[in-house]
Amino acid sequence: MFTGIVETVGKVAELKKSGSNLDFRVESPISNELQVDQSISHNGVCLTVTELGIGSHWVTAIDETLQKSNLGKLAENEMVNLERCMKADSRFDGHIVQGHVDTTAVIKNITEQGGSWVFQCETAKEGLIVEKGSVCVNGTSLTCFDINENMFSVAIIPYTFEHTNFNQLKPTDIVNIEFDIIGKYIHQILNKRK
């Protein structure tokens, strides 16, 4: 489980196709602190560390993950947001994030507003986002606003902009979306009652 508080960014240093899977070698400031078998979020996708190198680590994404996230579109030298799984004795600073991406969204517009940035996103799934509710975008816990059907906006403060890959995103880019788990359970319960 994660919180959506990005620890650092890592650079995709190498990509290797292995059947329908894709192996990633990621260079990051926290790679030397990782262990094989540890879960780590890459742009919001929970992946298992399979191998360690000096200042880098390997993870594998299966075909379903590549189809449902933006990981299959990553190229070498691109940056990914990284977060290690939450410790039981840590502060819970974001919201409950499982690392199970629900869908992707297209960035429609980016507007700078006096030092912060508003990212307008469009997703194929509607009804799972509520005004002032939580959403995880590329592994980052954010608050939704200006919701209209399958469109929503999130505001990025300067610290988040500087310390995540949001500073490299542009309109038409694809981002990973994980809807709030509580909202998903409520949605499923209500649908079963219909």
C-alpha cells in the first residue's frame, strides 16, 4: 500500500522486452536502499524489484499493466515518480493508494496560475471522481476539482512540480489514474443494488 506522496523521481535507463513483459532498469537516488522482492510504485504502478545494480533497480511489467497504464509508452531517459510502500508506523500523508492503476487520462490543458499549475485531465471512466475528492495521478495523491463528466482538474504546487515528473508533462501526454478505493467500493455496492 502507498500514500501517493512521491519520494523521488527515477530515470528509465534501459528497457528489455521479455515475451509479453517489459523489464525496466531505473536509476534513482533510492535504488541503493531497495531490496529484491520489495514493492515500489512507478508512476503509480506497484511493481516488484527483481534485481539490483549500483544506483539502479530492475522491475517487470506484465502485458495487462502495459495495456492499462502509461508504462508501455515509456522510453529510455524518461522520468518516473517513485514511492516505496508505506511503513505501518509512518504518518499517512496522502490517501490510500494501492498501486493498481484503473485507467489512464489525457492531459488536455496545463495552466500556470501565479506559481502553481492546473492540469486538466480527461479520462474514459466517469462517475468515480467527486469534487474535492482524492485521485492518484502518476502516483501522486491529488485533490480533484472542476469536474465535468469525464474531465477533472488537479492543482500542482511548486514543490510537487519540482520534485515529480509533472514538470515534464505537456498537453496530450498520458498519465496513470487510480481512483479512490473507498469511492470504488461504494460505487460497486450501489451498482449491485440496482
